[in-house]
Amino acid sequence: MTETAAPEVRLGNDIARQFAHLPDGDAVARIADHLLRFWDPRMRARLRDLVAAGDPDLDARVVVAAELL
Amino acid sequence: MPLPTGYGLNQAFGTSAGTQDFKSVEQADVVLLIGATPTDAHPVFASRLKKRLRQGARLVVADPRRIELVRSPHVTAAYHLPVLPGANVAFVNAMAHVVVTEGLHDEGFVRERCENVDGYLSFIADPVHSPEATEEVTGIPAADLRAAARLYATARNGAIYYGLGVTEHSQGSTMVMGMANLAMVTGNLGREGVGVNPLRGQNNVLGSCDLGSFPHEFPGYRHVSLDAVRGIYERLWGRTLDPEPGLRIPNMFDSALGGSFMGLYVQGEDIAQSDPNTQHVEAALRAMELVVVQDLFLNETARFAHVFLPGTSFLEKDGTFTNAERRINRVRPVLPPRQGKDEWQITCDIATAMGYDMGYASAAEIMAEIAATTPTFAGVSFDRLDQEGSLQWPVTESAPHGTPTMHVGEFVRGKGKLVETVYVPTTERANRRFPLILTTGRILTQYNVGAQTRRTSNNTWHPEDILELHPADAEVRGIRTGDLVELSSRVGTTALRALVSERMPAGVVYTTFHHPVTGANVVTTENSDWATNCPEYKVTAVQVGVANARGETDLEAARREHPDELAAPR
């Protein structure tokens, strides 16, 4: 990951790493739940924008979770 | 910022506070002290702990540094486990692994009181968690860890006490859950002498958390998305409330630089000195359109203030402080506020000027509203506090005199939740350029960023922040005690004096963050706890070298670009 990555990329990937041991479906559900409960809507919106822009540094499961928001 | 304690204990037990009262330590037979230095940061509790240790209780210290309690007059720890910064979760899992695989766990307790028992037991029994398998990561000799785990698990009463050396990590929340797991599997909850006990970062931090300072919660740790909870306040205040969480402090800085967060009202906290990556924080504060600082002193943050409002000292305050044992204490003024208003009145005046008539007549009236709207505070009032002296929440109809010990018979959430706490290394690692790990902490004679204590003769004892490092790390760099050294990380550089010290393990250096002239947070990074974004103050990859002279740092260069900013009087 580049040091200049958007904060939402770093913070989202940090969450995903904690659930890396879980199967895809469970991990994505846990990530999405965490984002809904603890992230300000503007951060979720920026995350969705990063997904739409195809940010190469985003964890694949964060991408799927963002699409559920 | 104690957010990981709130998150972790809420997940495990259903409430975001320590399980015991301080007196509980008098019944503890084995104390497991993790990432805390009570003799420096919690001296009153340290006295009570030492008293119990002198009576024969055993102590296990898990800390990278050989802190005073490892060996000092009349106190010798049974074991010092020198856990490396960043490896706490691997350490606590290894402890639980020993307990479970050696059959030392309390089968009756976990079956009756906990959930996810089989899932957790099979997770933790996996040999990847053994002390031998994790020795290289934790830095703890496996035999010592096994012996310490046996000591804790076989104690009549085993108690865990922990500090910011647990929470201020990228896995701070996970570690809190890991300690809760360890207490649950050994049945060390729900009576005196046991429990999971945070030693908090500030005197009233629990009080602030209790009353809704988290951006996703209303008072009593109730999530903003709960319609019934919002309804309580909407009916009372006649306003519609936002069901979405807000920004946490590091998110505010990022959003300020992103252009969406333009105003800040900061009361009694010096974020420009206390928060990590000072250059980033200062850039964020400069980017804001309005910074209002309300404080006793022109602190570092006041440099960036467009409006400065006066604060009051505790001697002028009328209200409550709530300490780590959930004890709500009255704070009574010994003199009227010198600035003419209580701090809360200034906040009310701002709200009123912005269109909401916040017309409380007294602090007692505010407490009455808290009690009327927050179930755990239902029985609290200034009158009751005056009668009882103090009260430990929850104070309810069934516990009118408060609750010294929580989770007796049943956890607040019903069953205690055993969580598979997977160890995930932090992304901040030593490397060729930054081969040492910096960890930070406090010293007895200064408090936090020193805004109050630096202005006293306490400075006689601790006039500057010092970098402690192991003799081997010092020798290869040609550093002697007293030398001025440069401390650099990937985000910044500062200079301070060195102290060669065998209290440090090789590879780990330590300093305090009491003095803005050193600014330890110039080098700490944006890394944070995955769940709560509490900054990872305890792990920063750094390099240290002899400084010939104190040159201009990046931070000072950035400040030179802004000569209009007010320099805080020292």
C-alpha cells in the first residue's frame, strides 16, 4: 500500500485484516457491520467513491462490503 | 483515548467499564499487570497494589520495560514477561492456550456463564498459539510464560490490571477482548479480588465516555442508531437527532485536510501535543475555518485557535468526576469561577446563540436530566451523592446504593462472549531504515501533555523528556547518557537527551510525551486501533543517532511558514 493512500483505504484494510481468518461471506458481513456502526457517513461515501474509482490498494473484501452499504 | 476498553469490554461483557472497585485488589492473590506503570501513572492504585503484594499476593508484570514494580523495595514480581511492543494479542493468546491445553480452565464457569465456548476452546488450543510457537513474536521465554499462566490460573483469585500499553495499539480492542477471554476461561469474574480492570488514562475519562463523548453513542453507551434511545432525547429537547455515527478525532483531522470538516470546539484537551503525527495534526488545524479552544492555559492547540475561551480549574468546578471503578464523585467548588462563568454555562450560551435555548439553571439540573434519560444513572442525583458520598454505577432501583462488582451471577449482556482473538501484526515494523521500536509513556511528576504540571516546580524532577535505550543499542551508535540524540520515524524527527538504561530490552526505546519542545508525537504515526481508531502510540519504528547540534526539524520548518500563529507561553 502506498503511503499516500486515502485514509479510508488504510482504515478499511485495517478492519479487513482482523477478519482475514473468516470465510468470505462472514468477513464481508462483519466489515460492513463495523462500517455502518462506527464510520461517519462521509467516510463511507468516500470509501464507495474509492471503490467506484477502482482503487488498487483496497482489500477485495472491503470492496464487497462497501457495495453492501 | 480509552476507546478500545469501551469496545472490547462491551463486546465481551456487555458494558464498557472495569469490572471491579479498587478495593477489590485487597482480595487478589495473583495480579497480572499488563502494559501499565502504576508507580508512575496511577500512584494511588500503586500504593494499594503494593500493600497487597507485601501481604503475599503474587505479581506478574507483562511489559517491554523492566518497570519499577518488577523489583523495588518490598516488591518483587514473580515473573516479568518482557512482551515486545505490538505482540500483546499473541501473548494473551499464549496465556489462554496454556490454561486451556493444560486443563487449568474453569469448565463449570465457561459452560454456565459464557457463549461460543467450543468455538473458542478449539481456536485457542491450536498449537500456533503455544508459548513456544509465539516466543519469537512476543519476546517472552516460553517457560516463563507457561509458569506465569499456571500461577494466574491456579490462584484462588486472579486479577488483571492493564493500562494504555494495552489499548494504544493497532489491536488494542482485540487485546481487551483477549484479556476478557483469559479472565472468563479461568472463572476470574463476578466476585471480589478478580476481574478485568483498566487503569485509565485520565481521571475523568470514564465520566466523559459514560455521558456520550463517543461519536456513535448517547449517554450510557447506547448506539445512536437506536430509535428508542434517540426518541428519549428528541422528546425532551424537541429536536430531530442524527442516527449516524460522527467522526473520531483522527478522522476529524483527515476530514479537515479533505475539506469536509471545518470547525472544532475543543475543551480541556491539547490535541496539538497529545495526538500522533504532530505535523499532520497541525496541518489539519490550519485547514479548519474555525477552531475554538476552551482551556485553563494557552496550550499548544491554542496556537491555531480563532477563538479562545477561558476554562476553570477543578477548584472552581461544580459537578462530578467518574473514576475507573465507575465511582461518581462530587466535585465541589472552593471558590467561584474566576472567569465569571462555569465551563458548562459557556457551552450552553453557545448553544443558545446558535438557536437552541439550552437553559439549565445549575449543574444539579443537568445531572437530573442524565438520571432521567440514562438507565444506569437512574438513581443518581447531587442530593443522593451528597448523602452517600459517592456512587458506583449502575445505580438503579434494584441497586440503589450502586454496584461495586459487576457481572455477579450473570454478565450485563447475559452470557459472556468468548471471541476468537486472532493475532494480526501491526503494519508498523522495524526495518533497515528504522530498526528500533519506540514506545511512549509517562513519569510520576508530570501529567499527560504537562499543560498543568509543567507550570509547577514538578519540572525540577522532570525538566525534559528523555530517550531511554538499551546499552547494546547505545553502544553501536556511540551514544552515552546525556548525549543529544536525533529520533526519527517515517513521519518526523525530533531531538532529545539519551539515557542508557537496562530497564529497556534491546531493540526498544522509550520516551515520555510531557514536553512540547521535544514533542514525542512528532514521530508517532497515523496507525490506529482497527476498531476504534485509538492511536497506536506504543509502536513506532524509529532510528536514533547522535545529534551534533539541535537543527531545525520538519515541524519547526512548517511552523516557520506560519509566523502569525501564537506561540504558547511555556
